[in-house]
Amino acid sequence: MVHYREDRPLWDAEGRDWPNRGASRFVRAAGLAWHVQELGPEGAPALLLVHGTGAATHSWRGLMPRLAERFRVVAPDLPGHGFTDPLPDRRLSLPGMAAAIIGLAEAVGCAPAVVVGHSAGAAILARACLDGGLAPRLLVALNGALKPFPGMAGLVFPGMARMLFLNPVTPRIFAWSADRAAVERLIRGTGSRLDGDGLDLYRRLFRKPGHIAGALGMMANWNLDALDRDLPALKPRALLVVGSEDRAILPETAFAVRDRLADARVELIRGLGHLAHEEAPERVAETIFQEAEAAGIIHEEDPAA
């Protein structure tokens, strides 16, 4: 299998003006070289951010600085995404991704009180909690991909992604076709609308075959059946934030997940799509702050509040 290491995003090129670049560093953990961003006051409760498939830390460009007002925030590029090394084939699965995130958290000394994951990132964090590697007091899923695709899609989609992943031409074709209009259509297809800077950051990544291969590889080995069975055993309090216009993961999915958890609630944010945290980071940050206060993790009288 080809990882397109020579065609991965380069920090001195694609990362030249990366959002929150001053918070970036590169660390080795779980056998990989990771791009990680850290922001926020020392001594504040730790919060771990995990993006979704096809994204990178740029997805948190607006949300991360707001969360860093009250948390010590750690945000990595997932394996095979952005500027982080890809996982070997034998580890490319949901449990493998979760184990890698656990290894990274240990390496950077992050024992998060709160974990926040977008889409597939929420599934990775839920798996890491269920496997005992992370023990936060609050898990926040932003339009979380926590259930298998319904009907035939659940059978067809992973197999199709795997066929695309194994075809060495696919990432290059996708990268060649990733012009501004194509990226905008893709984003709008999720129910979200981003400004020009946001679209440019996605386009910058989508034009690199190595990044596309990382996203396809993750989807090709995505199996949510075991996670779905195990979800009722999830221990942390859960906040399921949902954009009402999400076309990638139907909003009602969050309500079905909520009903299977011991301590969970849904926060529906109207007028936003799958990338709600990029469209309205201040609204999402305030929702997280309120839930963290309710859980006793942060307090209104905190100096950073």
C-alpha cells in the first residue's frame, strides 16, 4: 500500500501560515511523528481536541483560542492527516487510532478532564474512553459519528472506501481535481458554509495525495459496530452538540445515542451544519463552557472566565 509520504503536506509549504502556528510543535509518540498544538494557561484543566476525517488542526482555528481562555488545550493532527505520520496498515482501524491518541496523550503529559471530538474524532475518543486509556469527566461530541451508517450504506461505504484507498491512482485524481469550486461544493454538501480562508485551508490539504490517502485509509477501516455495542458502558458525562443543518450525519442520530447513555444530553444548534464549530466557534465554546461548569470542571469565578 502506498502512503504517499513524498506527497504529504509540508510544514514549510502548506503550513507556512497555519492557524495558531505559534502553538505548534512536533513530538514523537506511539511510533509516529505528530503535529500538535497546545494553547492555554498552565494549571488549567486539560482539554483534548480531536478533529474528524479529512481535516486537521486548522479545523479548530476559531474554537481553540476561545477554549484556551479556560482550559489547557491539546490538539493533534490525526495519523495520516495534516502534518502527522500515517499509521501502519496493521494499526489502521478505530481501535488503532484510539490507541495512538492514548499514546500521544501520555507522551505530552495530557490527562484530559474534557475531550472534544468532531465527527469521526468523537468515535475515536469514545473508543479510547471505553478501552480505558482516557478517563475524562466530560466527553463532547460535535456532530459525532457514533453509530454505523444505516441500511446498505453501512455495508457499502467502508468497502468502497477500501477499494479507493487500495487504488494508488485515487488520491492523485482527487488532489488534481481539488480546486476552489470543488472544495466549496464538498463543504456545502455537509450543510456548512465557510469563508474563503476556511475553504483555502481545506483545499491546501486536499491537493496533497498523502493527506487524501490518510483520510481514505481511515474510512476504509472504519467499523462502528463494536463501538455501537459498547457505547452504553461509556463512563464520562456526554454532551452531544448537533448542527440542525448537518447533512453528513443526521441530527436525530445524536438523540438515539443519548437514549443509550447513562448521563448524556443533546444541544441542538440551529442554522449550522456538520462543521458547526468552524461556522460559529464562539457559540460552540460557550456550550462547552456551560457543560463543563455544570460538571464542576471549571467555575464561574475562575480567573480566566
